[in-house]
Amino acid sequence: MCARAELAADPAVARRRTSAFSLLELVVALAIVALMAAYAVPTYVRHTARGHRIAVVTSIYQAAQFLEANGGRRAGKREESLPAGLDQSPSQGRVVYRLHVLPGGGLLSGGYVIEAEPVPSGPMGDDACGVFVLDSTGRRSNRTTAMQAPRDADCWSAR
């Protein structure tokens, strides 16, 4: 009994007991973290989607540059495939978009159309921008099934 009284009188033990968090303080801290997460997660998702869109637009233009430099006007006569690295976006790592070259109807049947289709199981599988399309004349568009599809300019810009 005497040892217990000595422990209770020890100032270090008393300080340890008063420096702990109360349940109310813990609940307030958790509420603040939950509010921050409620704002941060949607912003992070939008930022990531924007980054994927910028990457696929860059990949489409790189593929078009490759086709033009390597006689891309012939691409309309047969289906031409893109080399490894240019057939996906991003060029390395986890594939988010697959790029395809299709025959196009422009430029005396020598045109081409590059389509970037999101991987269905990927992070952009259900994106409102859908499939990115660039033809040999430089016309950009998006093919989507969304009811409220964004304007093509919103999908192709870095905003």
C-alpha cells in the first residue's frame, strides 16, 4: 500500500496522466482529418484524370508525327501499326489508353485516323471524354457515350 501511495505522489506519473488525449480531442482531430480528406480526394482524382488526358494527347501527337515522318500518307491504304511505346499511353508503365491507326477518308484516300481508347479496367475507363480521335487533317474530336459529354476543347486542353 505504501508503494502505491509513493507512485501516486510521483510527479512524473501525474504528468503522464494529464498529457494524454481525451476522447473529445481525438474525435475533433478525426473530424478535421475527415473534412480535409473529403476535399482532397476529389481534387486528387480530377488532377490525376487531367494528367492522363494530357499524356494521351501528347501520345496522339507523337504518333501522328511518327506517321507523317514515315510516310503516313500511306496509312490510309492499309492499316498501319504503331511501334512499341507509341501504341499506348503512357509509353511505359501501366497502360491507360491504347492507340490505333485506322484508314481515313481524307487526302486522296491516303489519310489516317488515330484513336486512343481508354483501357476499360483502367483509371480512365469511365471517363466522360471517351475515345480521343485525331485525323490526318488535324481535326480532333472525342467519341463518347456519356449523356453530358464535355466539349472536345475541354478534353484536349491542359486546363
